[in-house]
Amino acid sequence: MSEHSLRVEKIGGTTMSRFGEILNNVILKNKNDVYNRIYVVSAYSGITNELLEHKKTGQPGIYQTFAQNEDFQPAMIRLQNELCELNSNFKKIGLDVEKANSFICERILFAVNILKSMDNVLSSGYVNRTELLLAARELLSSIGEMHSAFNSANILQSLGYNAIFVDLSGWKDRRERTIDQRIKTTFGELDPKTSICIATGYTKGTEGIMREFDRGYSEVTFSKIAVLLGATEAVIHKEYHLCSGDPMIIGKENVHPICNTNFDVADQLADVGMEAIHPKASKPLEIAGIAIRVMNAFDPSHSGTLITKDYICPNLKTEVVTGSQAVTCLEIHDTRMVGEVGFDMQIMMVLQKHHISYINKATNANTIDIIIHEKDCSPELIQDMEKQFEVVTVQELAIVCAIGSNIAKPGILAKATRALAEAKINILTVSQTSRQTNMQFTIHRDHFVLAQRVLHHALCECEEEV
């Protein structure tokens, strides 16, 4: 890679919380080549959960408190105290704590005042409640990234580097700009070749980044910066390797990092919740021909996983075994289905009404199984289904997948099903398209861990037999 090539790099929240190590392992790894880098940072671990809601459990945060017309100010004060406490922990690596505290306290006060005004307007009943709540969600989202980005730039400045805090949050900016316009305008005034740019993962825009992408917004900012500025490579720093399986399930000694894969495999992983990158962030990079590298920030000697458009594994093998135990199967049984052209379109229309994308669909003459994420299965969805179809059965299940860029080999499906059968795991549905990049098995939840272990052993650990 040319020394003058621009690299845009994303640092996740859990990783950001260990910023002292990030300095050594990532930003200052090569002290002779620190510039011409743009780092897009997430909020510190857990902060966005407190601001909005817990990403995995759905436990309410400050946003939900505000949306339910409850007193949100005590929670904002607690958050401010927590962020100031985090600041004190970074003093030893160079953070100007007084300046950092002043910065975040000023922005929290500003946010509280706006939320108060919004609350007054909402109580009047003269505005669209949905639109105003979306604006509140945008405002709260920006706080975590402003905090971490400011701190990161400040620490680097104290160490003698030309670091710039790139605030894409639009704080106190009344000008109407799209997300792309804000990125272009902001970076048009900067010179990454002579600076380390630390950008907020949140970008304010007229279309609303939360409205469009919700919790995947920081990766979307990262993707847009890389595409708009013509980056040579887009790098994502996580706290783990992208591996052949979950080391917590399969065992660290049995999994191995994936060195190369393609965007198709990345999409398959995202579809079941194992996101190397948010699919709405990866697609523009794929179209622009910008490779993505996923790296373990705490294993800096490893080159990570390179995701490109055209890569095909030279060997016939399964690259990843993964899955989700938080899926629901909607079984629609209807005797009118047989031979009825377009019957499943009625099901799709109900899903579209509820803004739900399904993971898998299995059919026979009079039954269609739809696999969706458990969080998307609401009583309202079930009621709408039951109004239209004869029998609707809801089952909480799990899904396990064997994914790879080159698994089109006779016998591999048989090998997978035999491994599951020998472990006495009943397969409820199985799905594989003719493209043959993803074999999906729906199973009972109590077999979720065992199924991944036996599939990984059969398809990844015994590669020579696959």
C-alpha cells in the first residue's frame, strides 16, 4: 500500500473502552506512518445502550424514558457523572480531564434543554409525535460519539500529534445538510495527509441517520466517508477475530481466524446477526470496489480478515459456522394455498406492513414457514397473520448455518445432516439456494450450542474430508 493512500478505520465501542491499547496497537502502531488516517469512533462500551436501549435485551434507556413522558433528567445527570468518571480513567494516557469534562457537560446541558423544549411541544399536541421522537433519538445518539471522539483527539494532541476532532454531529448547526453533504463539507476543510482525523460515528443529516439505519449508524458513517473520500481500504477494529466459529461456543483451540472472504459471505453472516459489518454499510463499499479488513485490535500482528468482491476460496470448504438462538418460526398452514398463484405474497405484505425482513422461508403444498428474528415477532404481527390465514403457529427456535464462498461440493449437505443426526439433533427446516453459499438448519433451541459444535467439527476441523 502506498504511503500516500488514505485509510478509513472504524473502532467499535468495546474496543474504544481500552483506548490505551488502541493507541499502541492501532493508531501509533507505526509511529513513522500515523497520518492520512481517518478514524471513525463509536461511543465507549455500553453508553449508547444507556442513551437509547440495550441493543440485545431491549432494556429501556434515556430515550425510552423521554418517549414515555417520564422525567429523563435524573438519568441524564447520572450519565454525565458516568462520562466524567470515564474521563478520569483516561488521565494517565494524556487526556486533559478538565477540558474533557467541560466539553461533555456543555453538550449534555444543551441536549437536556432541547429535550425540554421537545417535551413542551409534544404536550401541546400540535406536532407529529413520531417525527419529534425520531429527532430526540438522533440527538441522544450523537452524545456518545462526540464524547469518545473528542477524548481521542485530545489524548493524541497531548502526545504531540496533529490530531483533529471531526465533529459530524452538527451540534448547534442549523443549516440543512444531507449526511453526504455534511461529510463532504467537513472534510473539504481538512487535510488528512497531515493529520490524524478522529470523526464521530454519528452524522447529522436531513434524512436522519437513525431513521435510515438505526443502531448501524456508526458503520454507515464509516462507509460513507470511505466512499466519498476515495479510501484505498476500509478497516474495522474489533475486540476479536472474525473466526470460523464462536470461540465461546466451539472453544478457542478449535476455531481459527478467516483470512479472506467475500461480500456475499459477509451478507450471509449479517443476515443471522453475526455482523462483520452492517449490510447497509458494506454495500456502498462493495460497489465502490473498496476492500474491507476486519482486524482484532488486540492482536496487532495478525493481518485480519480481508473482504473483497471477487474472492473465492481456492479450496472447497466451510468458512464459518454460526447462527442465532433468538429466532421465531411463523408456521402458516392454509388449505387454500395449494395451487394458488401468489398466495405467499399475502404473507409478504403482512411482513412489509410491520417492517420485517425474514431470514428464511420453507414451503410445501399447504404450509409456509417464515423464520424471523425474535425481536420482530410482536402480538400485532401474529394478530394480522391470524386474521388472514387458517392456522398460524409460533415457535421459538434456533438457526445454525454453514457458510462459505466455495461450498458447492456434492456430499457437503449430506455430511452436515449426518453430523446433526448422529448428535440426535432434529432438523426442522433446511434451506440452501443454488448459489450454495449458506446451508441453514432450523432446530430446537436446546440444541443450539451442540449443533454448532458438531457442524464445526465436521465441516471446519476436518477440512480434508469436506
